[in-house]
Amino acid sequence: MKIRTKIFIFSLLASLSMAVSFSVLARMIIHSVIFQKIEESVRLELIGLIEETRPYFSANNEQNFLETFQEIMARDQLFYVAAINPLGRVIAHTNVGEKGKVYPGFDVTTENKKVPVFEKNISQKQATMLGRMAVWSTPPSKSEEFFFSLEGKGNKPVLLGHIQLAKDINGPLEMVSKISQRVFIFVGIFSMLTFGVLLVILGRILKPIPLLVEATEKICSGSFGDSIPIDTHDELAALANSFNRMSRSLSETTVSKNLLSLIIDNLLDIVIVTTPDYKIELCNHMACFLLGYSDTDLIGKPVSLLFEENSAVFSQSHEENLNKFGLIMNIEESVMTKNGKKIPSQVAIVRLDDPLKINQGTIFIVRDMREINRLNSQIIQVEKLAALGELGAGFAHEFNTPLTVILGYLEIIKRRVDKDNPIQNFLTTAIEETNHCADLIKEFLFYAQPNEKDFSLRFQKVDVKQTINTALRLVGHEINVNNIRVDLDFQFPCPCVQGDPIQVLQLFMNIINNAIQALDNGGQISISAKKLFNQDMQEPRLEFRVMDTGIGISRENIKRVFDPFFTTKRPGKGAGLGLSIVMRIITNHKGKIRIESEPNRGTAIIGELLIWDETMRRTA
């Protein structure tokens, strides 16, 4: 139970107890005072009656008694009046039926000294005050003690009888009840005001306590530096000020738990903290992200859940090294995701020991090696390509020599053959293909030794429509074999672009080849070219589109399709260089390119090249 609740209950009970106590005490006092007044009134009436009726006792005159009684009853609102002889027999009574009755309890030796006797008789119908007083032959003129000290002497007074009356006290009782109700209301209001004041005072006095509790819980959770506002000058304020100094000191000298949690959650590696028996106690955000679990799924579970059965992580040798050195690094092992997928990883294990060398738990740090392995593979490919580039220079020189000889003989034969001879067509094709081989060797050197200073781009007017048709003719065999339909849509007239003819041809060949490889079981390739109309462009551009109805590319892979060696094709279907070459050619020609694709809905490659301007010839 909170201290404020205890204060509230205590204050409420105290106020109620005070209200009840004061009300009862006030009622008792009022009751006592009023009945003292009533008893005094009855006593005076008894004395008056005794003085008037003393002679009637000697004469035993009932009529005189009744006349006197009737007069006094009418005046003083009495219930009844009776005259009783010393033995208790009724001599006269305002209620005639009571005459002659003997009232019990009259003992001459004791009753004579009870002067007067009062008795309250309260019932549901009537409330009366009964008063009875002895009537002596000689009225006592002094105190009761002096009067009865005459007993045994010659002038002893003689007891004549008693006067008894009953006074109606319903009115005084009602007055007591009303006064008590008013007192109770007043005391209740006063108690509630006291209760409210007490709550305010106690709340102000104890205000620092819940603040201290809240601040202490924050410190326990690792949040330091919070202070408690105090506007009092008592002992609790001194305690709060001491707490504030401690909190500031901790914030200056201790790294908060929140900061540590923030650091751990933002690490790019998986961090898992376990108990000494390898039950997961804490995991960071990366663990949940990579493995597909929520933190509630992992907390309390054995860490072996994340590794394969009989994993080397828990081998006897690693356990011995961990106990001996407290650290194991570079364990090559796979971690298991929630859906059973393996992630190649590198694991480090750190044993957590307290200053007494008692094990408090273990930290598992797991690094995802997929990207690192991919980069390592790329490095190997780059190294292979560098070696191939070194061999390519010598190979190009050796290969260009026989090509030059072949080309020369073909030119001689073509000149000696009649123009009308059908062989002329074959010779023309052979010469073009031989030149194409020479250009391919030059392209190979360009990509194997990608230094623009070693290779000059020959920018000139390039007919895009003709270049695309040439590229389609060169890959025509693949198109026919795969039963692919090609649709062409060129603006008329189709603008020419400025660029290197060989590279522009290689650009479209690579894009078309990529589309063919995406269509394993037939399909359609659509190629279009048109001039862009945009007033914001500083130079006119031609837009080309190559669209296929193939398998498409996932959203996460679109960003990587232009990376060297990135491919989603099966082994033997490509090394992942085609689109990276396309990007490089587009960059050299100051063009633009982008890809639009969805899985199973095909791919569109949209590019832009500068349109040829007759007034501007550019070489690089």
C-alpha cells in the first residue's frame, strides 16, 4: 500500500474517531446538564409540595391532597403526584386507581436518608423523571447530616410519609436530541475541515517521499542525473538534496543503462547475453532483425536454438578455452533464422566474470558474413580480371596480326572478284565480321585496362536505328533459337546520337543479351527510340527503351544490377559484367539509365543519350 493511501486512511479514521468522540462527549455533557436542571426542578417542586401537604398527613385528608396535586399538575406539566405513608401505601394519587396500593422498596432504616430520590423512566411511549422525598414532622433547617444527627436524642423528628411525582421529560429529551444533532453536524464539518487540512499538511510534509521512490527506480533502471524539486527546509528536504547530489555524481561518473542499451541496439552485429547456463537474457535489435524473432521469443530460451545441432560453438575444446582465457574469437559457424535459413557468420564468445571470478553469464557476438563473403568473391574476380588484362595486351597484339593479314587477303580477293559475282556478298560479310573481331579485342582491352588515357573514344554521329538493327542481327541466332518475338518502334525520322559507334553497339548488344537471357521459354522484346521534349534540358536527348516479358527483378536487387559481377543468373549464364559495362558506357557518353521491373512481370531498361548536334563535334 502506498504511503499516500496510508496517510489518507489514517487521516480519515482520525477525523471520524474525533467526530464520534466529540459527538458522544458533547451528548453526554448536554444530557448531564439538562438532567441536572430537571432534577433540581423536581427537587424544588417536591419541597414545595411537602411544605403544602405536611399538615394533610396528620389529618389524613385525601381531598386536600388531590386539590393541591391537581393545581400543581396543571401548572408544572406533571405526569402524576402521589402521597405515600411511611410503609409505602398510597394515601392519595392523581390516578385514582393507584390509591391503596403498596409500593415496594420502602425501608424505614434506609429510605429516610435518601433525600430526595430521583429515577428516570424512559419508554417508547413516555419519558418521565420520578422524584420522591420524605416528609418529616419537623422540616429540616440544616444539612441532612445535621438533621439526621439528632437521631437518638429527645427531639428526634417523626417520618410522616413521602411525596412522589413523575415529571414529563419528553420535551427536554427532544431538545437533547436536536442539540446533539447540531453538535454532530458541527463536529462533522469541523472534522472534515480538519481532515482536509491534515491531508494537505501531511501531503506537503511527505511530498519528497514518492519523488524519492520514483527517482530511485529511475536510477535502478540505469537513468542517472534526475533531480527532485524540493521547496521545504525539513529533514526530508535534506534527504532529497543528498539524493540529488548522489544522482548528479552518478551521471558524471557512470554510463547510463539507457546509453548502453542504445549503443548495443545500434551495433551492426548480433549481440546476445546469456545466463551462466546459456539461457538468453538480452538481445539487441540486430539479432531480432536478422534472425526474424522478437525479443520475447528469445528471452529465456537456450542460445543453442540459434545454432545448428552439434554446432562447433559448443564443442569441448571451445568450452575449455573459454573457461581458460575467457574469450574465443573467429568461430566460422552458421546461425539459424526463425524460418530455418542458415546465415554464414563469424562468432565471438566472451565470458562475463565478476571480481571474484564467478561466472555471471556469456556474451555471444555474431557477425553476418554474407556481404563480406560476397565482397571477397568480388575481390577474387577483380584479381582474375586484372590478371586477364595483363594477358590481354599480349593476346591482342598476337591476335591482331593474323586478323590484319586475313583482312588484307579478303580485301584483295574482293577487288579481284567481279562485282556481280554472288561471292561479293560473302566477302563483304567476312570483312565486316573480321573488323568486328578487331573491335571486340579493342573492347576487351578497354574493360581489362579501364584507363581512359589508354583508350580514346571516337565521338561521331551514330545512327541509333541502324545500330540496334545491327545488334539484333548479331544476336539473331539466339533470338531464333529461343523463339523470341522482337517489336521495334522508332520515331520517324529517328534522331542520331553522338558517341563512339563501337561502344554504342556494345551498349545495345549487352542490353538485348540481358533481355534474351531473361526469356528462357520464349517471349517478347520491345525496343523503341524517340526524342525527349523537355524545356528544362540544356541539351537534346534521345530516349531508348528495351522491354522484355521475362522473370523480372526483385526490388532489393534492382539497386545492385549495375554492380560488377552481380548476377542472379544460373552458373554459366553470365558473369555479372554486362549491365556494369552498360553503365560505364552510358557514363562515358554523359547519358542516363534506369531500370523498372517487378518479379514475373518483365523488365524495362530506359536510357538517354545526347542527340547529335551538327554545330558541335566532340572528341575525347
